[in-house]
Amino acid sequence: MKLTTYLWNKKISIAGTFFLVICIYMMGFVFKADLQYQHALVFLILLCGFVSLCFDYFRRKLFYDEMLGILSQLEEKYLIVEMIDKPGFPDGDIILDILYESNKAMKERINSLELSVTEFKEYLEMWIHEVKVPLSSLDLMNYNESTDLKGQKKQIDKLKQYVEQILFYARADAPEKDYLMKRCNLNKLVNNVVKEQKDLILGNKISIVKDELDIDVISDSKWLEFIIGQIVNNSIKYIIVKMREDKTVKGSISFGVNKTDEMVILSIKDNGIGINERDLQRVFDKSFTGENGRRTTASTGMGLYICKKLCDKLGHIIEVRSNEGEFTEIKISFGKDKYYEFR
Amino acid sequence: MKNILIVEDNLELAKELKTLLERNNYSADYLTSFENIVEQLVEKAPDMVLLDINLPGADGESVLKQYRAVSDTPVIMVTSRNTDMDELLSMSFGADDFIGKPYNPSILLLHIEAVFKRIGTSDSDDIMRYKDIVLEPSRGVITVNGQSVELTKNEMGILSYLFRAQGKIVSRDELISYLWDSDEFVDDNTLTVNINRVRRKLEECGYNDIIKTKRGQGYILE
């Protein structure tokens, strides 16, 4: 801190002091006071002013010079607050507090970003490994000049699904512009999902049971279709596991709708292997595969996590209910929008 | 035969699309240069355009906008940009339909047919004939010598598929798959029940055993 800057900053107090001096002389003249007395008074005032100014100046200079010095030496400038003691004068204290708080907030923000970046990296790596499986199958089929079109289709469907999944994973983190809330017909969405996974469902002789679903909800149709698709895909996966263990089981996935005053609830229920109680609360956690994940190879623990994330963004509530060995039921609740209802 | 023009910069994909469309009784062509797309479209005057959104040097949406200014030809946007927002934008520029990549080929065909039907120029005229049987899917009835019998949606689906495959064996899987594509998620048992119902209804019209069972292969219309 330069002396001139400091003095310029203090110009009002300095001008005030000089004004006071002039006043004293003028009053001394009016009241015919002793000139010696006036000089002494002025001298005292100037001395006091000068001393306090010097004290103040050097205190600040010490503080800010130290701060600047440390700052210039620091590699990571944001650590400055950790290196400085409180100066003991109010504005310095306040600035330091503000710096400290804003630094803290920034650190939290960076932490959460760092977390999501590492999360994404981990997911990406896992995803690449997943995607290589159908790719190499197709590669082999091509090499062997396979004519098993159905087998190829199966691998292609798998690829499609992985690509969908990573797209929506990226979208779940993206800004809001990616989705559009509008009326969607549940029946139409469910039909699309079932048709999309037709080969897998028919190939495993799983039957589809649909209640009356012809109800509109307010959501983003693409996102919701993806969510339902993931749930159905999980159902298929775990029905297949069950059917493999018990040949007499006939797989089925049923869709139903429950309407209450405030909610429309879509339920998707399968008679697969179910989820045990311990794992039930954690199925929406990232990368959680649980015991069931170990029973099938194709479990990444990402499907339901992404579903939950998307549902949170869309404002839907997603819940799971299950009895191990009997069924799994996923429920998605949509708030009824009064505005849309009214129209 | 309807002529469909494919505007797609990935030529391999465009070729495959052409094959798919030609196999399904459309004539198809694709663009190989992407300069002055709108002029080329106007010049070729197709019955429908399949338009990709991401094109080299041009944006499908703006192509659509310019094309709409000079023509009412139906346009289906086919694209990998498949958010609701893209769909909304395309529709607001005058697209007739919107399909996201990667699409299921049979669903693409259904969409094309639906668009033609909607604008009323479908030449796969609904009515199908076999011997004296007249099948009208839009009304859900079959008529034989003036006598009409009503069919349910499933029955109509089965019969129209058999009609279309005249003389060829249709497997049960094929039938189920076809019904699923038209939103009827029947299982094996339901199919059997429905086939029997169709047979009974045909018997009412005097056609006994017109749907033959080929063991282990499927059904055939005789």
C-alpha cells in the first residue's frame, strides 16, 4: 500500500483536521484567546492526528503487504485465507470473513463438480467395457459369416440400449433445456417401450398384462419412455434369471395405473426373482448391484440410478416394492397438474 | 407406387433405407450431394421426404422451412437428435412426423404408412381381397357375397397379415410380432384362440378350413 494512496483515501479526515485548526484560530481571534494557548491546542490536535494516522497506516500496510507478499508466493492463490491472521481492525476482519465464506462455498461447489466428473469417468469406463461385449460378439459373428440374424439383432439391441443409457446419463446432469413437460399418454409410452423390447420379451416368452392405461400425465415423453424402458429391461433380466432356475415359471410383466386425487401412479410389476430386504433401499444408489447383480452378468447398477435422477428432475416420485422370490414392483407417481386438468 | 426421397448424409444408411423401402413396395431414391437441397427436392418431386436433421452444410430444420414455403409434400424427420425439443421444433416447421435414430425398421414403415394414410393418399388401399372375401380393416369387417361379419382388432390383424402374405406360410412368431407392432401384446394362447375365432367366422361365411395349419411351420391361406 502506497502512502499517497492511503493519504488520498483519508482526505476527508485530514481536511476535517485542518478545518478544525482554522476554526480554533478563528474562535481564538473572536474570543481574544491567548495565541500561545491556541498554538498549543493546534499542536496537540495535529500531533494526535498524525500519530493515529501513522499507527493506522502502518497497521494496514503491515497487513496488506503481508497478504500481498504471501499471495505472490502462493502457488494456489485460493489458500490465502488459511495463511493470514485476523488484522484486528474492523474492515480487515470483515473482508477476511467474506473471503473465508466465499472460499468455502467455492470449495464445496468444486467438490461436487469433481465428484460428478469422477462419477462420469467411472461410469464411462464401465460403459465402454459393457459396450465391447456386444461389439465383439458381432465382430465374431461377422467373421464367422454367421446367418443367425436373430442373434445379431439381440446384440444390436443391446448396443442400442447402452447408447440410450449413456445419453440419458449425460442428460440427467445437463441443464434444464433438454426436457419439455407436456401431456404424455401412458398407454402410448408403454406400448412404445414394449414394442422396442419386443424381441427380448417374445424371445423369452414373457407375457405382457396391461390394465387400462389410457391416461395423460405431465412429463417429458422421451425421458419417461427411457425410464419405463429401463424398468422393463430390468424386469426382463430378472425374470430370465428366475426362469433359468425354475423352468415351470412363466414370466409376466404387468402395467397398471392408480388414480388418487392428487396423483396418477403407474405401476410396473414383474414376477422375477425379486429383491431382498437388505438391498431394497439401495437399488436407486449409483453402481449398486446388490445380490441380484451377482446373479446376472449384465448388471451395471446404473439403470435405476439414472431413472431416479431423471425422476427427481421431472418431479416424479419413483418407489420400489418387492418380495424376494416373488415379485418386484416399481411405482412412478405423477402429480396432477391443476392447470392442465382445468383445461 | 409411392416415391420416397431419402435425404441422409450417411450414404450407407441411405442405401439400406432405400433397400428397406423398396422391399416394402415403395420406390425410393436418395440424394448424393447436399448443395441446394431444396432445389433438388423440388426437382425430384417425391411423394414423401425422409429428412435427416444433421446434414453437411445445412440444418435439416431450415431445409424443411424453405421446402415448406414451396411444397406441401409430407416430410418425416429422421434423426439422432431425438429430444422432445427437437421434435417440437421440427413439427413447428411443418414436419409430418418425427422418428429418432436408431429406429426400429418396422416402426419406421408403420410411421410412413400412417402419414400416407393421414393425408389420404395411401395407395395400399385398405381393402384386400381373396377369392370372394373382401377385407376392410378400417371398418373391421369382412364381406362375402354381401354378407358381413365383424372382426375384433386382433382377428383383423391376423387375417390381414395372412391376406397380405397370400400363398406363403406365416409362422406364429411372425404373426405375434406383427400384432405386437400394432400394440396388441398377445401371447401364444391368445393367438391360438384368436385364430380359432377367425376360422369360425370364416366358416360362417362358407369358407371352411381356409386357414391351414402347417405343423411346426405356421399358417397358410388356401
